[in-house]
Amino acid sequence: MKNDFVATVTHELKTPLASTRMLVDTLLAGCCINSLRNKLGNPDHVQTVREIGYRFELDV
């Protein structure tokens, strides 16, 4: 019972983290870098999201 709960929680956390990582990696690959600069002024925010996402993945 406990193993099923842990497996379910882990899956539910990893799915959105993977989606966020793919989006951030795509943005940092340069597909929309000019648009990011226009909207954010500095794409470093995206790099911060990437770093935080990697830390969360290590915890899960």
C-alpha cells in the first residue's frame, strides 16, 4: 500500500517537471529567445526555472 502511494506521488510530480523541463530547454535552445528578451527583458529567468526544475527532479 505504501509503495503504491509513493509510486503514484512520484509519477504525479515527475510528469509536470518533465513538461516544464522540455519547455525551458526549447526556449533556451533559441527558438523564441528574441521574444523572451522582448517580454522579460532578460532570459535569465528561464535559466533559473531550469535550475530549480533540475533540483526538484533530484528530490523526486
